[in-house]
Amino acid sequence: MKKSLVLFLWYCIGISAFAAGKPKIMWLDCSANFERFSYPDSIRYYVEKCHDVGITHLVLDIKGNTGEVLYPSKYAAQKKEWKNFKRPDFDFINTFIQVAHEYKMVIFAGMNIFADGQNILKRGAIYDKHKKWQSVNYIAKRGLIPVTEIKEKAIMFLNPALKEVQQYEIDIIKEVVRNYAFDGIMLDRTRYDCIESDFSPESRKMFEKFIGKKLERFPEDIFEWKVDDKGEVYRKEGVYYRQWLAWRARSFIIL
């Protein structure tokens, strides 16, 4: 109940901020701008520029697709270095909040939720501490494969259905709410990786409990990858496909 109340209140705050007028929003990516936003005077410069061109709302990306955060956290690793650049030690988030509020701008925290690693750099807790939480994807012509073993996959996703994953993400959200005076929070990647996800043994057990039956063929009872006469891959829906979609949609509704 307390978790739901905290998130509901922040949702209301965010809605009220938007209701004041038509917003003009600037998303400030935490990786692309890592070095650029590594000095207080630089932060002030860019916030002022945003204000001068009519931007009303800033979304400060503080939890990126590697799962790292841009503040000292009890739960997640802090991103202190990116592409061989080490950020000087200062209060990054509060500097942004203070300057944004000086210019009467609304500032939201942007947070990637179920993304926990970047494949190109092999960076993120999904490669070690959170490896047991990773999604298992059903790949055409290849079968069931953990995401960290899919070479062409750019962003690594956790399994949203796992209660441990949900609690981990909620703890981080609550940590941000308690410690920083953001005007709201925008959640990104609060979803499954794609239709191919998640086909882990844990998800199978939870789905079987949901429908009250044991699956005879998994994942084929959900859907099956087929190849047509032209060699094109297509998805053939199984007997429990729609129930699977319903279960997926409600599997992390607590967030």
C-alpha cells in the first residue's frame, strides 16, 4: 500500500506540472552528455540555454540503460566514469535541480527500469550480480537464449515478472523520491524486452499458476516460430497466446 501511495503521489505531481500549460520538454541523456554535464558551471550554462529557447520541462536521465545511477545509491552501482572520462566529485543531481528551479523550470528524473546492461560495452550488473535475473528470449531458429548470449541485442533486459526485480527497482525509485526534490519521475523501458521475452523457467511457472494448467509444449503453446514457403519467418500463435499476453501485462502491475 505504501509503495502504491508513493508512486501515485508522484504521478499526481507530474500530471499537475503538465497541466499548468503546454510543456516543451528536453530529455537530457546521461551517457551522451556525461562529460558535458560533469561541471556545475556547464550544467548552469545548458539549463540557461534550454530556458532561453523556451524549454519548460527537463527530464534528467539518472538511471541509464546500463542500470547504473548518477548518484550514490544503496542498491545500484553509481556511474562515475564513461568512455575513459571520470566525473569530478560533486552533487550532480542537486546541482541540476537547484539551477532548474532557479529558472522556474520543472525537472523530472528519467529512469530506465528493466534495462540493466549495454551489450556493446558489456557493462551493467546483468553480466554479474544480476545475471540470474536476466530475460530469456525465444529466438527464431535458435530457441530459448538468455539475453546476455544474444550478440545482436543492444540493451540487456531483466525479467520484469520476478518479484526480486520488481522490489529492486521499487527500492531505487523510493530512494530517489526520498532524497531528491524532483518535480516528478518519468519511467523508461518499464516493459518486457520484446514479444520474444520472457520465456524463463520462472515465467513458465508463474504463467501455469495464472491459467491453472501445466503446459505440454513450451514455448510452442504460447507461440511458435515458423518458416513459410518463401523462407520467411513468421509467428504462429499457440492455444494460450492471448492468455500469455494478459499475464505479461499484469505481471508487474505493482509498478
